[in-house]
Amino acid sequence: MAQKPSIPKGTRDFSPLEMVRRNYIFDTIKGVFRMYGYMPIETPAMENLDTLLGKYGEEGDKLLFKILNSGDFLSKADKALLEAGDSGRVTGQISEKGLRYDLTVPFARFVVQHQNDLTFPFKRYQIQPVWRADRPQKGRYREFFQCDVDVIGSDGLLNEVELIQIVDEVYRQLNIRVVVKLNNRKVLAGIAEIIGEPNRMVDITVAIDKLEKIGLQKVNQELEDKGLSNEAISKLQPILALSGDNFSKLNALSSVLAYSEVGLKGVDELKIVLNHTKSLGLNTPVEVDLTLARGLNYYTGAIFEVKALDVEIGSITGGGRYDDLTGIFGLKNVSGVGISFGADRIFDVMNQLDLYPTDVTAATQLLFVNFGEKEAAFALKIANTMRKNGIRTEIYPDGAKMKKQMNYADKKGIRFVAIIGESELNSNQITIKDMNAGTQETLSVENAIQTVVSGL
Amino acid sequence: MAQKPSIPKGTRDFSPLEMVRRNYIFDTIKGVFRMYGYMPIETPAMENLDTLLGKYGEEGDKLLFKILNSGDFLSKADKALLEAGDSGRVTGQISEKGLRYDLTVPFARFVVQHQNDLTFPFKRYQIQPVWRADRPQKGRYREFFQCDVDVIGSDGLLNEVELIQIVDEVYRQLNIRVVVKLNNRKVLAGIAEIIGEPNRMVDITVAIDKLEKIGLQKVNQELEDKGLSNEAISKLQPILALSGDNFSKLNALSSVLAYSEVGLKGVDELKIVLNHTKSLGLNTPVEVDLTLARGLNYYTGAIFEVKALDVEIGSITGGGRYDDLTGIFGLKNVSGVGISFGADRIFDVMNQLDLYPTDVTAATQLLFVNFGEKEAAFALKIANTMRKNGIRTEIYPDGAKMKKQMNYADKKGIRFVAIIGESELNSNQITIKDMNAGTQETLSVENAIQTVVSGL
């Protein structure tokens, strides 16, 4: 009995149309990366589990797809644990490899492993799928693509400026209106320090993050629920009340953080970056957003998030600076900064707003109708000449009914159809039918080429 | 303690140089595919195990990488089997997904699953990694790339002709000298039939395959060892003795196979394909090779193999016609034909023969030296202008020592270095140093652009 074919939930097939559109997005992004001197790398889909485990928190460890060891994998498993049904502890005994969960940890592993072959600052981009055993839902997949761009081995703030330029240029080319939200982990650390809760940075930021949604009163309630002292909460109020443009926010922040060294350093870093982006005159607005925290705890400086203005979809690009990403693999004190473009969300935005240029297609431009062996032999040669002239050309492979062949051209959106029957064969000519205009002409090969080329 | 980073055996990291070279190969192949009207698709890395199992033989089933179910996977496993350590039978209880093993089975699954959305004949290409738990060895990897091109839903022999044209064009562009070996499964079936051993086609072909290596006598011995009758072996002798060019081989074969309908059909198919490729005047020699069998038992017509002439590396491209690939997924009587380019072997050949054009690089073309914040702010703007003129441009992100920055340019093979010091800043000029020529000039921005553009 035949199987009913399907694919694992949360994964996708990509049709030709989807591929062409996705490639348009990827090619645009890559083109910008390259203009700024970033070079591509790729890492394997499978990493050793000890490279991946412990890097994404407890929840992340659970969401890793693990590869079953080959052969008699049970022989290495502890009988007692098997009997007890202890899946968690058995996992490590029957699985040594996992699928990559993001591109950041493999990148850190790559940099450490190949450090002697790399020139620092090392600027790389990487566009590959990643896998997470998350519950699939609309817009969230178990296999999805990340486009990461990072520079490692430099703490200069020009790198941050450059990444914002890249965001600006990518979305200008893709025609998506966005805003860049900018914050700095040092500022967040400074705030926590100033209010006397230096270890509660994350709790505080998570609460601040909800300001717009739930209002000041509820934010304060949440902070209290989390055990922050009344004194700390009251010290936080001037920060929650900050408003105005970037530079007025930063000036106010400078006063509030006057006694936090790290906080002032953060403010200073933000100022330098913003001065540069301002004088570059970018299309994209860049906004200081103190509620921006980003979950990943390896960030130590700038943090970025990019939001589309015309679609409700959350962040479509994000990243930040990390001062010790490679430390876990044995390479200390190497600072880097990077961002990740969310290819699948960008794809959704482009589709929703229908932002593809009309020439984003790789479809056939000319189809030779097939009337039989003799005609096809003639068509084969002329088709070759057409291809040499850059025209994407097919010959219908079977001597099927004319109607079927024309239907094929129509369904595939092929603009021109070439007809070679007996009379064309005898006169060494081709009849070219323009499917858009509905017109047709019988022409010499040279004129036929010209007609097709100039019509495309 | 820091981990010593490594990757699973049989997998690879690709450095920027390797990526650029591999992309050159992929882009060349894709460009040719598109010229012939093939469109890209992609399928997920993970497929359901029931899609994959049983499609690659018993050995193939073992070589599939299987994904461990998430969560409490042991709860679905049979206690008795766990206790007995029966890894084989436990596998199916704790794993439902596997990594794709080739692109052919996922393609068949794709065609059946999306049959109502596709226009037939459906011409697709697919370039993705595949995974096999093979023993890694030189030139054989556990993660490697396949580039497949197939047309499905047409039994016209023009498809075979077209695939040979594609091989010819790809290797002409890549500058690799190759020969196409051509055979037909129907001919092999005919031979088995004629010698009275219709079910021994594979044994016979495997033996014939060794003719060049071990000689006629040993081939006959092997056939005897495999249980072929003396009569069958003696009937086989005229076929083993076939020589000369394609058409004399085929003519001789026509007499030998005179009483095999399927055999004659195979000879006829070969003749039609060869007549077309001959009149097209390809660069690549196409040779009928009766010893060519190819292991995969879904082939039913033409079979191809492409060998590089200047490197000992085995087949670098291969494929054939299959009349019922989609049958297993419930779509009967759909014939197709396709070939697979072995990207990793092509990469090895290109490296060994050093066949890359000199401009295969995506490296930075211009580096702005960084003397500090004021100079960098000026450089940022001019760098933007450079990029708008198509020049891949970097600014060194830190105010490091001049020597370090020049060293960076040197190591990365950057041709031009732009120097903006105080005097340049005051005169609104740039000093451009040509690292190849060792010369330098102080120029206006416009002239600097021109110097760089014309120097590249």
C-alpha cells in the first residue's frame, strides 16, 4: 500500500516560486554583507552535543534535536536508567550529536578551532538553517533560516555603526520600512546598580519591557512582586519616565547614572554610535529604547532590535555585542558584535506587503513546441543558440498535442513560444508567438533572437 | 574548564576561501540549470522515517541518521526490548525522523505531495546537503552536498539529450575535461534475457564491470562462481567482445539482442540519444559503456556516469531514467530522468587542477585605515560613496597601529588602502595606496573612486 507522503511538523518544502523569492532576499542580504567586507563561512548541521549543551539555558537543551548514535546504541546505555525510564539521563548515553540550534555557538566554536588560520578582526556571515524542537505555530518553525553577520576580535564601536548601516542598506534594498531600537547592556547594568539591585538586571528589564503594554502602575507592582525594595522602585521612577529624543534621553540618563561607572560607559557608547549614524544620514530611524533587553545573557554592550513598521510581526533582526563568547571554548578576551536577520520573518513581511520586484523570477522565457523528431532535432540546435544569447529556453520534451504544450507555456508563465513546423523547417525559419501580446511572426533565427531579447 | 572544540567526524567547516570557491561551482551549475528551464526547490533536512526507510536497501537503512524523539522518549519504548538491548527494534520506538540521505527520495515525496500544484513535465533542481553514517574516509563525508536536476512526467528522450547537454555545458564552464558514459537498463535486461538468465542482470553487470581491471578470463570465472550456466557464459562472449565506436557497438548489439524486445528497445533509445548529441556537436565525448550499471535499482532506461579525464576520482556526476520512482508514494506511471552532480568531488577536482578563474573571490577591495575618531567619521562617509560605486570597502574598526592595519590589508589580500590623516582631512582628499604596485597618490574623492575602480 502506498504511503501518504508528509513532512515532519514545523518543517517546510519550498516551491520554485518560494525559492526564487527567498533567494532574492538572501542574495540582497549577502550583497550588502560583501560590500562591507564580510565573508561567508558554513559549519556542519551536526555539532557534538558537548558543543551545544549548556549554551542555551535549560529550556534550550531540551529543544535541541539529538541524533541517535549509530549501530548498537543501547550497549552504552545504563540498564538501570533504561529500566527506570529516565529519558533525560539516557539521552547523553545514546546520543553524541545534535542539530545546530543557532549560528552563534557554532561560530564561536569555529573561531576558536581555526583561530590560527584567521585574520582578526574576523568578519564573517553565515546563512544556514537551524533546528529547534519548539512547539510549531504560525510563523514559528522547527527548521528555519538564520542570516548572521559578526565581526570578532575588535571592540571598536565603528563595528556597531557598520551593523546599523548594514541594516539600513538591506531594508532600503528590500523596500521594507523599519526602525532600529538600540540599547546597551552596560546602561541596564548601571540602572540595576544605581537602584541598589545589581544582580536583578534581567528582572528589572523584563518589567520595564512591559511599560507600554501594561502601564507604569502594573510595572511597579510586578517589580514589587519580584521582591524589589520600595526604595529601589522609587529610584527607578525617573528612568521609567525618560522621554524625548535620543540625546535628551541620554543626557537625562547621564545624570541618573552619575554614580555608576559602567552605566556612564554605556551612555557614552550609545552617544558615539548615535553621533556616527546621525552624521551618516541613514534612511532608517535609530531609537534608544531602554526597555530593550534581549534574552541572551552573553551580551555585554550594544543591543539591537529591528522592527518592521508596516507589519505586526515582532523583531525581524537583532543582535548585540558580546565580550566573551569564545571563552567557553578556551579563547578569552575576544570581543565581538553581530546581528542576525530573521529570514523567515522577512520572507513573511515581503509576502504580506508584496514587495518583490516584478523581475524576481527565474522562469523560462522561451518554449520550443515539439512536433516530432525531425522538428525537435532542428529546435535543439536553435535552442542552444538562444541560450548562448542568455535566453532561458526549453524544448517541450514530448511530441504532445499542441494544446497541451501551449497550456504548459501558459501555466509556467513563459512569455515566448517558438513554433517549428514543416514550413519553418523548409525555410529555416521560426515562428515566434508572444504570449502576452497574442501576436506571432515567422522570422529568421537572427531576427527571432532579437525579437525575444528585446521583448524580455 | 574550557572545552577543546571539534566537530563530528566526517563533517567539515568551510572557510571563506572554500565557500567562495564552492559557491563558484554551485553558481555555475545553477546558471546552466536555469538556462534549460529548471527551477529550484528545497525540502527539509528531516523527513519522517517512514519516508526514508526501505528506499536505500538494508545497508541504507542502517546509514540513516535518526533523530531522537523529544521529551520522554523512553515512555514509548518496549521495556522488554530495552532490557534485551535490541537497539534495532527500539530505534523505531524512540525515533520518528531521520536526516535526508539523498535528494531523490525527498524529490519523489515532494512531487506526490504537491502533485496538484505542479505543472508537468516538472523540471526541478535541488542543491542541499545530505547525511550518511558511512565510515568517513578520504573524500567521503558524513555530510556532503548533492546537486540534482530532474524532469518528471515525461518519457521523451529529449530529456536525456538535454541532461547530456547540461553536463557538457557545466563542465565546459568549469573547465574540467570529462567523458560521459552512457548505457541503458533495457539493454542490460535484454542481455540477461538473451543468455537465459533474466533475473541475474545485476550479477552479470557487476562482473562485466570488472572487464578492464581483471580481464576476460577472470570475469568468466566470476560469472561461473555466481552460478551462471556455461551456456549462458558462452552466449555472453560476443557481448564482452564488443568494440569500436558507439554506432558499431550498437549495430553489433542489435544482432545479439535480435530476439529480446526490451533489449532492442534499449538499443533504439541509445541510438536516438546519440544521434541528437552527435548532431549537436558537444565538446564532451559520449561513449556507450555496456559495463555501466549503477547500483540503484529504480533505474529503468538510460543510465549516465561522468568521469573526469585528468584526475583519478571515480564518477563526478551520474543518474538515469526511472519509470516508477513516485509509485511508492502512491503516484503511479510517472516517468522521470535526472542526474546528480557530486559537488564535493567536483570541488576536489577543481582544487587539484587549480581551475578557478583568478577573479573568484569576494574579498574586500579597499580598506580605510583608521587614525582615530575624527578621521574615521570622515572615512565612514567616503566609504559609503565607494560602496555605492560597487567597491567592497572596509574601515579598520579600531585606531590600531598603522603597521597592524597594513598587515591586516596584506593578509586579507586587499588591493587598495585609503589613508586619511590630518592633512587629507583638511584638504578633503584621500591618499590611495596600491598594495600591488606599491605606489600611492593623494587624490580628490572622485579621482580616488576612479583610481580604485579602474585598478580592480
